[in-house]
Amino acid sequence: MALWIMILRKMAKNKWLQLNLWFGLTVCVALFSSMPLYSEAILQRTLIKELELVQSQSRTYPGFIRISTSVSSSTMDEKTTAAIARADRYVQGIPERMGLAALSFYQQRFTQRMKVYGADASVQEKQSQKTAGAFKALSDVEKRVRLIDGRMPKVRQDGIFEALVTQKFLISAKRDLTEELVVESPQGERFRVIPVGIIDTDPAADPYLPFLATEVSDGFIIPFAQFEKEFTQGGKARVSDLEWRLALNYNQLTVDHVDSYLEASKDIKRYFRGRLGVDEVNIPASDTVASYAGKQQKLDVMMLSLYSPVMLMLAFYLYMAANLVIDRQKTEISVLRSRGASRLQIMASFTVESLLLGGSALAVGPFAGVWFTKLLGASNGFLTFVQRSALEVTLTSTAYKVAALAVAGAILLILIPAFMATRVTIVGHKQRMARLAAMSIWHKTGLDLVLVGLAVYLLYNFNNRQADLKRLALEQDALQIDPLLFLMPALFALGGGLLVLRIYPWCIRLIFWAGRSLWPPALYNTLIQISRSSGQYLTIKVFLIMTVSTGLFSANAARTINDNMESKIQYDIGADIALTTRWENDAPAPVYAGGAQQTQTDLGLAETRRTQYTEPPFQPFRELEGVESAARVFKKDARFTAGSEKNSGGATLFGIDTAEFGRTAWMKNGLLEYPINSYLNLIAPNPKAVLISRSLAEEAKVAPGDPISLAWDGLDEAQFTVYGIIDYWPSWNPLPARGQDEAAESAKPHLVVGHLDAIQNRLAVEPYEVWLKVQEGASSQLIYDQLADNKLRVTGLSDARAELIASKNDPFRLAINGVMTLGFVISMSISFMGFLLFWILNLSGRTLQYGVLRAMGIPFPQMIGMLLSEQLLTSGAAVLTGVMIGNLTSELFVPLFELSFATTEQVPPFTIVYHLADYVQLYSIVGLTLLIGMLILAYRLSQMRITQALKLGEE
């Protein structure tokens, strides 16, 4: 009991230090617990959204499962009947195997098809009647169909079957309701059937599994129990086909259960494969779900690497806070050691103290982790947030396990200073207090040189790897974001900061020596203080250096990744929306011969001729509400002849209206030697003017002013004049196709850009694309609705804005943007707390010094100037160092993110992006933090009482 009282009193005595230590532990718990929470929440949301997309595109419920199989047995013996019963039981257990609730279920049975004719039919009518049908059974038939006429069938004891039929089948049988029909099997067995009801589809009966009467409209639906008794078990006719349909609640599918869902899907297919006959298993969602297998593990690894800089900062913070707590208790520890207390007893008290803090952090931290996770989901870039639907986050056992491991690791870390302190006796402690601060352990061990060397070595290896990837043009699937891409910059920033701080005290001493006879007393005292006690400022300076440098790197990396992804999408489409429409033409109708579609020309039924097209009106596209401009863009694979040697080859021909194209197309700045509008203005006056790609110019040895002939199949060549040479053009990929040698000129694509009107007049009128530029604030859905309302026959559509939204919602991209933002916010928070903690304790420890200085006559403004100069030479210098190291880190390591892009498909080429707004935002946050800290310190200094300081000195 005495031990507990001592621990609680000690914690109360250092409550502010303990509070800061608890804050660090809580942030640590929240950070670690947010990793599994985020990966589960974001993957869960994207999984459900992709399943919903399956429903919107294929009009199939994502939880739909259809199993059908034929029955190969020629007779309904006991073995076949037992096999069908086992299949029924297996299907009943599918929802449990997949871990999803069944929203709807029905099954069907079919006999073999049999001849159908009227009971009163003549011999001639029987011979001429071609109607055939089967007996069918539908479970819960009365709930699934809509009765148009008649009534539901009943089971009769006189051997006559009452059945439901469709109107179409009844007409083909040439009989009315209640008229008896005869069903004759190939074996000669005859059945008497009376249709008592006409049915149709009832969409309102079941929103998940509506029974479509039109799917199998030729036959008699009899009660399910009667079918089982007469055919499945009675064997009066051969059961030929079985079908089961289920609708499972896909919203219950979680990322954790993806593997079990896929395994259950495979089990279903394995079970029915050849068991009864020829099977067909249709699970539309399986491909979408399969794409998520293993995604969570990859995302967890990526999250861990993204968090590594923040974890490094947290480790420093916890170590610093624990060290400050121990520093205030070193005298007490040394006294206890000198009075016989063992190191084990002292460590036990600190362990209990740490466990109390860790337990309280573990109780609060996971809930803060939930908030962190929601913050990640709302991030749209570095320090950029959007109104996105909040992630549905629930605490899981995995999050608590990870949080518990984080607390255990943090407790071990904060016990290190206590363990080191227990080795010192009272005599050793007094000796150390009397000496100047020695070199830090980081510099003694050369950790700064090791970290910088390791980061440079890894950078060298990554640069070599990147060169190999470009040279070999590997497939996109071979490229993944390496976790070291995020860890290396943190190691370099830490090592670089420690390296600068190794030589910084010598710079201060040089400044002091250069102006030792000129410095005012306040600055003189500050320079002496910093040069002689540089070690005590090391931790806070490392904090600030790491915060600023990693913040700059995070801003530049996030901006670069986002910009290159978005540029690729916009360049590939060429405008906000690109669409194709249906053109009327005189192409011959297809002829089906031998099971394949062939044209009349293929069959030799007509002479080879070119298809003539009728151009549809273009004005309706210009008049769409929300469309700022529209352009016609003709694309065609053509052949060219150019150069003095009459070189020829293939090229992509673009036909444009220069004014329309300039107002509509998207083009990234810097890709062309001059702005794209300059090239458009260049060819605008001359209808025969064209632009060609550099690859074509080099291969055909063509220069501006040379003629070039163009044509395609079925046309005579038309001559144009080259006016300019370009390297890129909206939606055109200048890179060789995969598997081709990039060095070979013949492998590089060629491009010719000319006037659409000239191409149509001199060559032919053929279908072109319509590019639209959408007004700011107008939605894509508005455009879609108008296209449908105006009956504009669209055959294909690409929406850049929709693809950009989908790209921004990608889990890995969200993780990069969110973690970099969250990491910087956390770094700033703990740096601010560490800044205040360090300087407040520093002021408290130097109360006597400040009191003596005031007693000597130094006015308060000079005291503030002394504090300000000390801040500028420590915190200010750390911020400037962080800026330099951050810029250097960005220059060295941001280019490595090109590894995460397909080098053979990245058009425009990968570029490093820096935005001044990011720097202003970052500096503003850091500056505001330091200003608030400085104001608090100045207030604390103004509250010091000189008499108490002098009294303390007398004691």
C-alpha cells in the first residue's frame, strides 16, 4: 500500500509532465489502432460501392447466385433421388457457408420436354401439332407470379394435373383455360393436364429475385409438392433439369470474410461439377470480390510505411517526456539507491507508474483512433479535405490488439531513461550536475552518419532499379509502391538533422567569438548558454527539423502523386467528356453463315466498296445545358507518304476544327515547346496545313514546309503540308506498345493533325468523336440526362471527371493523402506539446538565473529579447534547417515515386510538382505554432517573482 501511495504522490507532484507523457501514449495508441481500422473501413466502403456498381451496370443484384444442372440419369431411381435431396440440402446451407443472410430463395424443377396436344384432338391435328412443353415446379409459386386469369392449381386425386401456363404457351397449344390437354412423353407415357390459370411476371413480388415468366414460357407449372411426389420420387417422367436461385445480403460481406466467401464460391462450383449432370454456377459478384483478396495486407504494409515518420517522432517525444520526468527525479532516485533500495525495486515503481499511464491511454486511444480514421477518409490531398461520406468505423479486436502492442512497446521505451538513472549513485549524480553537458549518445555512436549513409545507399539502389524498369519496360503489374519509399526520407531527414546539429554548436561559438566585444549583454548571455549547453536543446531541435522536413516532403510527394494520376486520366480522354455517336451508313447487313457473322462482301455477294456515312447534326451538343464548348475530333488509322525518299508507314490521323479544339481540349503545360494554342493558330489559316509527331519527322526525314500525302483503305492519297512538329497531343500516346523495343524508330507511334473540313472534303466523311468541356459547377449527370432526353444516340462515353473521382476514392491513394496529412497534424501537435514542455521546464530550471539577471538591473524588455534571441538561435535555426533538409529530401526522394507508375503507360511523363501554396500553408502552421509557444513563454517569464528566485538561491 505504501508503494502505491508513493507512486500516486510522485505522479501528482509531476502532473504536467505525466499529462504530456499520457498525451504521447494516447496519440501512439490512436495512431496504431487507426491502421487496421482504416484499412478495414476504406476497403469495406470501396467493396460495397463496387458491388453496387455491378448492379447498376449489369442490372443484377450483387448477392445473386444461380445454380442450374441437368440430370444425366435416364431413370429416377433411388440413387438419383437421393442425390437431388443432397443437392437441396447443400444449397440450403450456402448462406451459412458464405456468412451472408438469405434475402430470397426459390428453386425450380423441370421434366424432359414432351409433346402437347388437345384431349379432343383428331389424328391429323396430333400429327401436325408441333407444341412441346415440360412439367415445371416453382417453390412458393403463389407468392411469385401474377395471376392474369383463372385460379391457382390444386392437387387432384383423379390423376389429372392442374397447371399454370403463360398466355403464349396456351395460344401455341390452341386451347383455352380449363380445356384438357394431353402431354405425351417420348416413352409413350400420357398425362392429362388442365390449365386453370394464366400467369405473368410480378416484379413487385420480390425485389431481389423476381420470377420471370418469359424465361421458360413453354410448359405447365404444377404445385411443387405434387412435382416431387409424381416425378422426383415417383419417376413417372424423367426430371431433366434443376435450378436454385438465391439473393444474399451483400452488405454483410466484410473484407475480413472475402477469403471465406471466395472459398465458398469455389466449393459450390466443385460440388456441382459433374455431380448430377452438366452444371452452370453463376455468381456475378465473385470477380469483384476476388480483386480484394490480399488487398488488406498490402494496405496495412503501406500504412505502416506511411506512418513510419510519425512513429519516429512519437518515439522521440515519448523518450524526451520520459527523460524529463526522470531528470526531475534523479536526485530522489540516487538518494534511494544510496539508502539501500535495489534497482529492481525502483524499476518496479516506474513500471507500475508506466502501466497506469498506458492503461488509461489504452482506454481512450482507440476512440481517438476512430476519429483519426474518419479524418483519413475525408482527406483529398495534403492538408486538403472534402465533404465525402464519412467512413463507417467500428472498433474491432484487431485494433485493440495492435493498440496493446503499441502500448507495450511505448512503455519499454519510456522505461529506458529510468533504467539508466538507476545506475547512478548520489555522488555520480552531483558530479554530472556540476559538469557541462556532454555529447549526446546520438553523436557519440555516429547515428547521424549511419542514417544518412543508409538512406543514400538505398537511394542509389532505387535509382538503379528505376533505370532498369525504364529500360526493360516492365508490365504495370510488376510495379508496386515500396514501403521504403516512405521510410527512406524519414531516415534521411533524421540523419541529416542530427548531422547539422553536430556542427551547429561550433557555428554558434564562431559567431560568439567573431563579435564577443560587440554583443549586447542579453545576446552575449544567450550565445554562451547555447554554445555551452547545446546538448539540452538537441531533442527540441530534432523535433522541429523532423516536423518541417517531413511536412515538406509529404506535401511534395502527395502533390506529385495526385497531379500525375490526374494528368494521366485527363490527357488520356482529352477533354471533360469524350463520346461517340451512331452514324447512319449504307454498310451491307450482316449475314450469318456457319454460325459466324459475315458480311455480304466476305461471302462474295457484293463487290468491295467503301461505306458511305451520313453525318448527324452537331449543333445539339453545343446547346446542351452545362456545356461550355464542344469539338469534333476525328481519329483514324491512316497511311502516309513523305520525304525525299518517299518513306511510308502508318500513323494516327486527327481531324479537328482549330477554334473548337482550342476551347475544349485539355493539355498540360510544358509538354510542347510552345503552348498548344500557338500550334493551332499556326495551322489555322491554311486548310492543307498539318502537324506531325517528332517520331514521324525523324523516321521519314520530314521538316516543316515539306509535303506529306495521307490516305486510308479505299481512298486516293491527298497531299498536305507540314507546318510544325509536336511531341504530345491530347489523347495520343507517343510511347511504344508493350513488348516492343523502345529504341526502334519503327515501333514508335506516329501522329498527323490536320483540319477536319479538309480531311472530309479531300478524303472522306467518317464518324468522329465529340469532345465536351463542362462548365464549372455543372454535373455530369445533367449532361447524361440531356443526351437521353434529346435522343442523341451515344454508343460510347468517357467521363474524365468521373474517372478522377474514382481515382481519388482508391483506397491506396486515400491512404497516401490521408496519412501524410494526419502525420503532419500529429507531428505538429506533439512538436507544439514538446516545445512548450521543454521550454517551460527550461524556464523553471533557470528561475534563479533570470532572477539574478533582473536583480543586476536588466530590464524586462531585454529579458524578452534574451528569450527571443534564444528561440531564434534554437527553434528558428531548427525550422530553417528543416526547410533546407525538407527541400533536399524532396529533390532526392520524390522522383522515386515514378516507380509506382507504369513507365510504359505514363503519359504525360512523370514530373515532380511543387506548389507555392503548400509551402505557404506549411510555414504558416509552423510559424503560428512557434508564435503561440513564444507568447506562452513570455507570459510565464512575466509571472516570475524575483524575490522567490533570490530566496531560492539563498537556500
